[in-house]
Amino acid sequence: MRVITVTIFSLLLSACASSAEEINRGQQSRNSLASDPNLTLHSMAIGDFELQYAEAGEVGKPTIVFIHGTPGSWRSLGRMLTASELKQRARLISIDRPGWGGSPLQDKDTEGSFAAQVDLIEPLLRKLKAESGGQELILVGHSYGASISPYIAYTYPELVDGLLMASGAIDPQLGKPRWYNRAAAVWPISRMIDDRLVKANVEIWGVYDALKTLEPWWQSVSIPMIYMQGEEDELVHPRNLDFAEHFLPPANTKVVRIPDQGHLVHRQQTALITTLVLELLSTTAVPNVNTLSHRGL
């Protein structure tokens, strides 16, 4: 019975029950990233905390910062750092968010507050912006990373020049904890599931409040934004696409619907993400809201 319970909650919390082939591909990709001589790992000290990030490309170009979901690490979006088209145009950074990978917190395992996380990420973004000579800095977030990226732009608008949000909750009502998040926060279930999923669950509890804060802000945003999601997303409700179409400003927002696609766009749609990032780099404003199918790209 215990095994069955653990299995059910692990699947519900991760909602990424990939095939063995998909898991193998992911592991192979992580191994290749670890040995890639064109990628370098750095840490930035922020008080007693150190934020780890991977880097590719040249200083002095625009900057693209990739922000992973929960659970995750810089490797979750790390293969984007190997995209030659992006490296030609920009300096590429993928971070370990506070509490993950090489960015452990000093006094707790996980930081559930968006505001607290953003304050630990901000010094790196300010440094990157300065090193580029004030050129564009674009945030690309997947899943939880797509929810926290606009919060960074909301908090520090002077640092962010564009957003690509992939498969993340942006509708507050769709960002609320679900029944299994509530159950997983209660002993003994919290003691029975994987530690990474326990940490992820803590973060999920901060999503609704942060998205409620952003709700009145969206219509005032003037930087170019792209929201993309699979129409068969099994983790983040695809109705976030509807929210993007109705509540994000149409003059500078593009919404990309991907038919027959689940949550793992960061692994399965890297070419599309590359194309959209290049589009953000090439424009200071997206002319009109476009609800697109991947078939039409």
C-alpha cells in the first residue's frame, strides 16, 4: 500500500511521467552538457548565498537567461545553451534557481516566496545587464520558471526587455495548489515522497499569491512577450493559453498554441523555442497578438 501511495503522489506532483526513451534522452543530454567544453559554470556570491549558473557565448552581446521549473536545475534548459543560432546573437545563461542544483539556501531547503527568490536572482541579472553595456536582456522560463519570469520583470522592469514564457501558470486561478499538493504537505505523506518533490510542492504554494499580484500589471506591460504551451499539457492547465489571449496586452504579446504537445516543451520543442527567442531579439515590440498553431510556423 505504501508503494502504491508513493507512486501515485510522485506521478501527480511531477506530472511528467515520461517514457523510458524520454528519460534516457534527458540523461544523455545532461551527460553531454556536463562534458561540453563550450559551457562554463560560475557562482555569484550574494551575501552568504551563492547562485550558480552555466554560460555560453560572448560577453558584450544581448543576454538570454533561462529559468527552470520545479524540480530542476540549469541543465533542464541547458541544451538551449548549445543552440548555434542563439550563441551567434547572444550571451546565454542558465541558472540554478535558489534552493536547486548548485544554489543551496543556507537556512532552509526551499524558498516558497517569489519575492524572496527574485531578490536572490536580481544581482546576477543586474551584473549581466551591465556587462552587456545595457543591451537587451530576455528571460526564458519553463513551467515554474515561466511563472516567476514575469514576476522578475514586474519587480525589476529596468532589467528585463522581453519574456518568453513556456508552459507556465499565469492565470492565478489555475496556479492554485491542487488536492494532491495539499495532501503532500501533510505528514505522513510528506515523509513518503521524494525530497525533490517535497521541495517542489513547497514552491507551488507561492504561485497563486504571486500571480494575483501580477494580475493588474499585465495590461501595463510594454516589453515584447511570448506565451507558448502545448494544448495537451498534463501539468499546467492549457487554459493558461486562453488567459494569455484575453489578459496580456495584444500589441506586444504573441500566443503560440502547440497541438498534440504535453508539458515538456523545453525538451521536445527546442527548435521552436530558438525561433521565438530570435524573434524577441529582433524586435522591440510584437506588432499584434497572434494565436498560432505550430503547424503554421
